[in-house]
Amino acid sequence: MWYSFIILKFSPGIIFLLIAGQLFGQEITGMTSLEFYKQYGDRLIDGSILIIDGRTDTMFAGERIGNAVNIDADADDLEERLKLHLDQPVIVVYCTTIRRTTDIVNKLRCAYIGKIVFITDGIRGWKQNGLPVNIGLQSGSDEE
């Protein structure tokens, strides 16, 4: 019965991430934006956790979760940009859609041994839950 819930709630990409993480001994956790904020909100505010926004530069410049680093999931140099952050104990990933999140998490699980958290409802869920967003331009690219 519990597995039926997972299949109905999560897309095939998320199910693959959860299964693959278990097979390779990594901790890959999907949680809603509200669950994430309750568990990690203090670390997000003080900047002690890395959060990757996998959307385009334009989308990132419009609004984003505070302290996020922008690494476009569709960038040609995605792997190289992710490698700059492999020393982090926890990497959090979000986007607008689960497709970009899945792409980034799949790249991370091949090169990273730490804990990966992905926000299942993305920036849309974050905003719907009334959680704080930053609006406008900021320095948040990993290329600084």
C-alpha cells in the first residue's frame, strides 16, 4: 500500500532517484518546500547549506530562494560547475520542474558522496507555501 502512494505521488524520475540513491549508498532525499524549510530553514538563512537553483539565468534573476547558487541544468558545462561544490556536506537542488532537478541530481550522484536533498515542489511550491523569495538581481552565480 505504501508503495502505491509513492508511485501516485512521485513521477518516474523521482522514483529512479530514490532507488538509485539506495543502490549506490548515497542519501538522496526528496521533500516538499515546507518540509525542507522546517528542517533546514535556519541553515538556509545563515548560508551554511548549499542550495542550487537549476533554472535559467533569467528565471533565477527574477526570483529565487535566498542564498541559492544558479547552475542551469541545461548548461553545456553543468558537470564542471557542479564539481566546484563537491566539498559541501549537503547539496540541495530545486527548479521549477522536476525534470531539471532530476538532471542535476543524476549528475551529482555520479560524482558526489554527500547528502543530496531535492525540493519536490520547486520554486512554485515554495511560493505557494508563503516562504521567502529574493526578487531581482543579486550575485548568486557560482562563476564569481
